[in-house]
Amino acid sequence: MRRRGNCHDNAVTESFFQLLNREQIQKKIYGTREETRSDIFDYIKMFYNIKRQHGSSEQMPPTDYENQDYQRLRNV
């Protein structure tokens, strides 16, 4: 059941959590659950979603890809 588009394939999730662990939470000790939640939220919101290159968007960060797409649509 490891075909592309299969709803039971969790490779994307596994890849994300591997990056999160390696880049953000590895070797950190959090004092509270809220501190942990806040740190993970900041990683997702401020780094992963904005700056990380994604294969589905021609290896561009999502914000650059959206801006390029917006400009393309404006010129139509």
C-alpha cells in the first residue's frame, strides 16, 4: 500500500516529524507543556511554512511560489 496518493501513506508526516526533531526539539528540555507547544508552533509557522523549500512547488519556499502564481494570474 505504498503508492503515491494513497491515504494510508504517512511518508509526508514522517518526514515532517523527522525534520522537526532534528532541527528544533532535539536535545531540548522543556519546562512546561505550553513552552513545548509554543516552540513547535513557532517552528511550523515561522520557519517550516515560510522558508522551507517544497518539492511540489518547484523547490521554492511557499511564499515565493504563491507570489509567482499571483503575478502569473494578474498577467492573464
